Amino acid sequence: MSRIGKQPVKLAKGVEVKFDAGTLSVKGPKGTLTQKVDPRITVEVDGAGSQVKFSRSSDERADRSLHGLYRALCRNMVEGVTAGYAKRLEIHGVGYQAKLEKGKLSLSVGFSNPVVLEIPKGITVETPNPTTVDVKGIDRQMVGEFSARIRGSRPPEPYQGKGVRYAGEQIRRKAGKSMAAGK
């Protein structure tokens, strides 16, 4: 039995979970999220609405992996509609900065033109200062994916450490070239 899949997902107050026709929907104070569920996985919401249980139809390898996957997705949805998710990115480099312009994020990260990224619906982006970007939302996957797109516009390089990185991320620095002594 899947160690993750067999654990029930406990629901916080104010969170409603419905399972209809293969679609799991979670509604909470911050919004609503939906997820299609594979027919090999059955979802049971207990009568009191305090927890959700997942079970699988067989012990095949694919079914076992889906069992834990859908339980984890449901837990992320419950956490997203109650507390939400946030990622902070830092921009390092002389003249590197970020600006918000009409639903778009403009990054000046050392290229001749700024990198402009369209902000997806369901995501809020804030720039408390020009070198910090905060990405917030209720969908963990969307927050992570958009944060990765921002970081991917100019990943940190190992020699001087310039680029976009997650807050607290450690960059492995390399020693640069040095002159050969006495040749």
C-alpha cells in the first residue's frame, strides 16, 4: 500500500471538497481549484466533510503511483485554497531589475532588450523593490512554473553569481582563470 496514498487528507474549516464524474473540486476562502482524477482511483469524502480518502483498484505499479499522486495533489489543493503559495526571487547583477507593466513582468537582466513575461491568470506578482519579485497564488503548480520561467530568463552563472535566483538559493561559485606565474 502506498504510504502517502493511504493517509487521509484532513480538511481545514471553511474548505469544501466535492467529487463528481471524475473531477475533484476544492473550494476554500481563497478560491476554487479542480483536478481530473484517473478512473482507477476512487475518492471518498466522509460525511462530516473533515477528511478525504483515496483508494486504488489494483496493486499494479501504475495504480500504486497514481494513488500517492492524487492524494498529494489534493493536499496541495487544500493548502492552496486556505493559505496559498508564494515564491520569492532575487535578481543579482549591476543594472538588473524587474518592473510590473500592465499585467506583464519586464526583466532587465543584461540583454539588449528587456525580457517581458505575461503574468498568467490566478497568479499575482509583486515587486517590493527593483531586485525582488514575489509570485503568489493558490495553485502550487502555476506558482512554481511561473517562478521557474522567471528564473530561466537569466539563471545565475557560477563565476560572478549574476542572474535570477530563488530567495535563499546557494550558488556554487567557481574560481575564474588566473595568470600563469613566471612563464
